[in-house]
Amino acid sequence: MHPDLEVVEVRRDESFKVWSHGYPYRTIRWHFHPEFELHLIVATHGKYFVGDHIGSFGPGHLVLLGPNLPHNWVSDMAEGETVERRNLVIQFDPAFVRRCMDAFPECRDAQALLDDARRGVGFDAATSAAIAPLFDELLAARGMRRIALFMAILERLCVAAERTLLASPAYDQADVTPTRLSHALSYIGKNLASELRESDLAQLTGQSVSAFSRAFHRHTGLPFVQYVNRLRIEAACQMLLADHANITDICFQSGFN
């Protein structure tokens, strides 16, 4: 079964996305995304899938996922039963990590952990217990406090007493998202406020427009224009909820020119 692409929208005035959701929820399916993800379960039990790994989870289950690694957590609950808050999630772009490492050499201590995350990394109960309150605080944090908490969480992951690699060494992500398409998706996310033409993205990835269009639709499930508009609508909705800018300004900031 081919995984679906999850569109991760990080606010323009933030470095990463942190959020929580319940069960069932729209992102609970076999899916992937170009971002790293730290995933903490706070309620329910069930089965989880990371690459070719299958395991059981319960409250306190903590996993770090690398870019484009397919995953899903399925709770063992009766049909119609719901949970308001099942898991906490941090999602961050590999480019953000590279910038941190360039600016602060100390952050390079995390390189081995992030390399391991490409197979998925499970953590021990003590690490999960230490990170849970930081995660909760991060959900409500603003400004520089977000960065401080993110770094504290990353540092705690790096010194974890027990780390378990999940997907097998033989697991191949190459057929999930080609490198050229990942580059195109990253470019779209960073340039939503600018004019985006399919022909320019095709040139960026070294493909003809028709070849790019077919590959894009096959891996995202959406035509190029529909995908871009969906991202812009999500960005505009987030700005409407969080900012005090007027609607006209938000339209321009999200690319509706």
C-alpha cells in the first residue's frame, strides 16, 4: 500500500510545528512527510507501523521519525469511541536542523540521532517521562521560549539511555518520495507567498512539465495547482486564527495575489 503525503504547514513566524490531536483524526493513516517528527502517545493502546516495523504502543510511547519515513498509529478502540487528546507531535524541517548546526556547532551532537531517525527511533520510559512536561509546555510557549524548549527536548533525546531502531536496515524509502520531488515540495513550502508556476518547478527538478505533472500527482494525490491552493488556504486559516493582520494582508502573505 502506497503511503499518502501529509502536508505539514509551519507558520512563517515559527521554526517548527508543535500540536496535539485526538483519535480518530484525519492524519491517522499510512502516510509520510519530508519533515522529522517526534511523536508522543498520551492515551490509548494499539499497534504502530514505522517503515517495515510493527509494534505495540501505550501511553508514554515516544518515537522520532526521519524525513519521508511512512508511519501510522492505530488505537485499539471500539467503533464510534473517541479520545480528545491522544498524541503530541513536533514536526521540523531538515533545513532548520542544518541551520541550527551551522549557527551553533554544539547542535552537531544531534547528528547521529537524526541519522538513526531515518529508520525511526524508539525511546525508553525514563526519556519519555522527562520529555512529557517539556512537550506540554512547548504547546503553549511563544517566542524564544519555543526554541529553548525544543533544544532541551532534543538534548534529552541525544542522551537517552536506551534507543531502539525500528525499521530494518534493508527498508528502502527510495520509492516513497523521489529526491527531486522532495526538493520541489520544500521549495513550494518556502515560497507560498510568491508566484508558483508548474513550469518553473519542472525546470527546478530537471524534468519536462508533463513528466513533473505526472510524478507530482502520483506522489501527492493532487494536481499541482490544487496542492498549492490547499497549502495557501491552510496557511491563511492559521494566520486568521493567530494574527491580527487584516484579511487583505493575509491574502497576500499566503500567496493569493
